[in-house]
Amino acid sequence: MSKRAVLEVIALDVEDAVAAQAGGADRLELVTDMAADGLSPAPATVAGIRAAVDIDLRVMLRLADGFAAGDVDRLVRTAGELREAGADQFVLGFLGVDGGVDLAAVERVLDVLDGCAWTFHRAIDRAADRDALRKQLADLPGLDTYLTAGAAGGVDEGVPTLVAEAGRRGEPGYGQTLLVGGGLRLEHVRALRDAGIDAFHIGGAARSAGWTGPVSEGAVAQWRRVLDGE
């Protein structure tokens, strides 16, 4: 295995964040409302988590279920409010009705982010053409990561795509980190690590009781050990 893998954990509140950091998470994705697959948290939540932990935070910019941008003016305001609350890394991704990237919406939000690092999330798994999307976004400021399962149905279906994309690292549109998440299980790790993938994202898998309970320090620690090859 290569360098130490990044482990990103979804956190909904301060309790989640503290447990995830204690278990060995390198970074948190901050969201609310997992019934809608993760929406933007309140600025006060971001500020509270920022005060409680010292690992990197990536904050969701998403106002409604699905991958349409929706009210872009409101998105822009939300981005500004989250930045004022201390957010300096983000997660976003918008598709048009044709399944192509909504570049106009992305660029408007990026104007507010002003160079902050960001992840294009699993909208890529619903895109009509993954390769075209990557090439359209390749030179946007701050984009350093794609959160992807490789397929809309999750990692079980997406492993071949993930392995193939990892093998294209360095090609135009393929310079960003592949952060694998979406139905990710511990048994997927070896094949993905063997392919050179070194960033992993977990949500329900970090919670002993699933989404009905908080992040479990022990569950995160188990993922940390597996990713470290212990």
C-alpha cells in the first residue's frame, strides 16, 4: 500500500465531530438532513464544530434533495454565510436536466468561495458523461476532489469504474483525488487500495446504530485500522 489513506466521515453535529476525530478521521463532511441525502448545515453548527475539533471540515452546499442547483441566489447567500461562520472547504455539485454539469451554477458559487478547496460530490455518479464532466471542470479554482462511488447504485457496481479512473491519474480532468463513498464497505478497501486509491468517505458505516445514532468512535477506529493495513 502507498501513503496513508484519508478517511472522511460525515458529521451532523459536535458530538459526531468529536467522536470521528477521536476515532482517527482526517476530515469531516458537514451536512444536515440525511433524509434528503445531506443538505447545507446551519452556520451556527459549522461554527460549533470548528470550535470543537481541529481537523479539516468540508461543508455541504446543497439546498434540496437531488442534483439540480435550484435557487442559485440562495445558494450564493448560503455560501457566504457559511464562510462567515468559518468554513473554508466545501462540497458541491449541480447537474442540468440533460445530465451535464450546470457550469453556470457552479461558477457562481465558486465566485463566493474565492479559491477555497472543494469536492464535487456524487452528482458525478448521475452525470450523463463522467469523462466530459471531469474535463469541463478540470481547471476550476479549488477543485481537488471527486466524491464518487463509481456508479449511481453504489460502490458494489462502481469498483471497475473507480479502478479505471484511478489508472488515468495525470490525464486532463483526472488530476483530482478520488474520494470513494456511497455504499462503501470494509471489504472493498483492499481492491481499491491496490488500485492506488487513497481517500475514503463513510457515513452510516461510522455509526454503530446506522443513521439513527451518533458517530461511533470505535467504528471510525476500525476503519482507520483497516485503511492503515493493520
